[in-house]
Amino acid sequence: MRTLLRVAVLLLAAAALTSCSAEEVGLVGVGIDSAGGPVVVMTSCEGPATSLRLTSAKPEAEPEADPSASASTESTDPTGPSDPTVPGDPTAPTTRPAASDPASTDSTSSFPELTAHRTELSLENLSPSLSDPSAISLSDPSPGWTVTEGTAPAPLDPERIYEARAWPEDSGMTLGEVSFTVADLERLSPGEVFFWDGFDRVASFADFTETGLSRCD
């Protein structure tokens, strides 16, 4: 389920990037400070970050199974259904929609729906500099960063999925995004970074930075 939730978030993020034709020129991850609060970590191939946004959504609760509905699909033939695709047959083949399939974000797909979307926090860096720190605490942003919307949620809601996204000065580009949950943060130690590298990955700050900069041309 957690993998499906992560994929659902990434599909939504990919759709947003496609619609805006934003080129990804960095890498975004999340770590924790000494108090366990979230810290957004970034690398950039196109100058310092100038804006950062934290959003969240809540997975829609799955309806409880109806035993009577399950019983009604059972075959009265003791030999079982001859068609392997008859509904109710546990051997029926299943497929996961491809990421490029528009139906993959439809409510009828196997991916869970995300509801109650909201912006938690927006930050702007009005005087970006190459000397700016690459790690920004959401509860106590570095000097130069100004809150333009919301406040950092404290504590984070364990039932919500959060996404942090950052942009450089060129609004046609993005440094990328990272989606995470409270459970993801709880398995981190200070100095470690959680990010998406084709899979959920936890690495040291140095390894995260190396991975991000390796994507620069």
C-alpha cells in the first residue's frame, strides 16, 4: 500500500510538471534536525533555490469488504469457473496501469485516491546566493527565506502524505520534489536524507549531494 501511495503522489507530480513544461534541474530530499523536525535538502544545477512549497494530501479510506458481496460471486460449479478472468477468481490476471496511461490516476485504477489536498507552507528566498544553505528547516527557515503562506505543521499528521518541492530563479525549471510521511522521517537519523532515486532511498547528506550533482550536464 505504501508503494502505491508513493506512486500515486509521483504520478500527480509528474502530471503537474508536464502541464507546466518544467525542466527538472536538481534533486530534493528530506532529513530531520536534532529535534526530529523536517528539513528539506536540495541540490541544484541552475543556481540557488528561490522558492519552496510544502503540500499534503490524505489517502482516501478504503471501504470495508462486504462479505455478502464476496459470497455472491462464488461459483456453484464444484469444478470452479472455467474462465480465469471471471470476477471473484483469485487466479484472474491483474495489471497495473503504466505511468504513461492517463487512466492510471483515474479513480477506477488500482492506485489509491488522494483527497483533502492543501498547501501547508510556502517560502520565498528574496535574495538568493550561491552561498545559501542547501538544507532548509521548515520550522525555522534560514535567514533570507520568508514565509509567504501558511505555517509549518507541528507536529506532522501521520495520516497525511507530504510533498516538498523547490524551484530555482528560472520559473520554467524545478529542482524536483520529495514525498514523505511521518513514518519515513521516524526511520532517519540526523545527517541522513530520504529521497526518490527510482526507489525510496536513504543516504548520507554527502551521498545525496553527490547523486544530485551527478545529474547535472
